[in-house]
Amino acid sequence: MESTPIVDRVYAAKGDSTAADSLIRDYLPFIKAQAYKVVGSMITEEDDELSIAMIAFHEAIESYSRFRGAFLPYASLIIERRLIDYHRKEKRHYGQLSIDVPVMEDGATTYSDTLEDKKDTYGDIHMRDATRSEIMELTAQLQEYGLSLSDITENSPKQERTLESCQLALAHARAFPRLIEEFKRTKRLPLKELSEGSGVERKTLERHRKYLMALLLIYSNGYEIIRGHLKQIVYQKKGGFTA
């Protein structure tokens, strides 16, 4: 339920057509990329699918709540649903075939089941651009705290148990926003409060101070793509960690 730049803009755009149009315009590459994932082909300004996707993005703005989690995954889901509904009605997808027509011998796998497996070249380009922008913004912010991306890499936990301890400290900080506010104000990690609140030994937190500072910045300033990547790392760790 934290406040992030994009979430603040979404709430400001509710009922405000000018703010909504501005948000849609800024995230048009994202909208096009999501539409491509569903359609499986290049999307142009003349395509009905782009209009459907933009309307769906606006619908996501109006219906979004912080309780739904991050905004962009929610918007992506709305876009996908509306485009699938559109193709069901129009029967235009894949040469006039319904996306519910079976495409495998088992009779259970349909075109809609295979949409996510399409090679997302168009989407990848926009995702790389968006990721690059987030990294550049994060790099600049890290410098304000005397940190760099290389510092984070060198200071990252190497063992699963240590990573889990850092995650506990992060969860505690996110549960008490005043700790994050203090961190941003002083640019110092509130080690005492994090240790006592999470039950993690202070020396463990001190050893990975730079890593924790970066996590607090990432999780309190949006960076949804980077956050999604970090969640994948933690998820993989529980079944065979990679970082």
C-alpha cells in the first residue's frame, strides 16, 4: 500500500481526463508492448487493438486501488482481457479463427493458451527502454546516498539464509513507513530499529548496509521493473537461488 510515483499519478488521474491522457501518453510504449503480447504482431496507430489497449489502460486507472498491488501488472491484465474479449467478438485473430479453437492434439490447448509464448520482439524493445530508464534513474538516486550499482552487487547476500534475513528487515521497514521516511531524511539506515523490529542481528544488517539501502530506495520509489526482477530472484532462491 506504499505510495510510488506512478501510483500517485494514477490516483491523480482518476476523474481527471487531462491527467489521464498525460499518463496514457507517457506509457504508450508499455501499452503497445502489452498489446503486442496478446496480438502477436506489430501494432500501429491505425490498429483497433491499440485503441482497445489504450481504453483498457484508462479503465485500469479508474479501477485501480493500492490494495491490488503494483499498477503496471494490473494494467497489463486489464489490457490482455479486453483484447481477448475483442478478438472473441470479432473472430479476427489468426485468420478469422476463434482464439478458443484447439491447436494441439489433446484438444485442450487453444490459441489463447499459446499467446504468451509468442516471441515478444516488439515488447522486448520497449521493455529494454523502460528498464534502461529505471536503471538510469536509480543510478542517479543512489549517487545521492553515496552508492553505486557496483557497490550493491559486491554487497549483496551470497547465502540464502542471509538474503532471507535482509528480506525480513525490508518487510519490517515497509510495514512502518516512518522508518523509510527517516532513512530518506537522514540518508542513513535505521539499523537499531530494523534489527529490533525484524529480529535480525544488527551485525548482519551492517554487513549488508549498502544492499539494504538500495532495496529501500527501490521499494519506496516505484521502479516496478526492477522490483519485479528482484521478486523473481527471491522466488528462484526458494527453489534454487541464483543471486
